[in-house]
Amino acid sequence: MNDKKNPEELWAMQKAKLKLIFAHLHEDDFQYDYGKKDVMLKNLELKLGKSREELEQLLLGL
């Protein structure tokens, strides 16, 4: 059995877990235009009160 997940599946799981941990996050907080992932991450940093490093560590731990 192949347990590897494609990037879309992995991101969907990470988003779901973040929404469970931080109930004030909504699907709109994860929307971004192609090539503007950094904008979305910056908005998440601000909304969560986390640094980029903290956010990345949080995502890696999910």
C-alpha cells in the first residue's frame, strides 16, 4: 500500500488540522492566487500571531 500523499492531499489535511486547532480560521484564510502563496502565509502569520518560522514548524508538525 502506498501511504504517500500528493501535495494537494497533504495541504487539505494541514488546512483541516489548522482549522481544528485555530477555530477562528475559515476557508477564505487559505485562498490564494497562483504564485502568491507568500501572501496567504503572511495573512495566516498575522491572523495567528505567529512568525513565519513558527507557522512553518506548525505546518511541519501536522
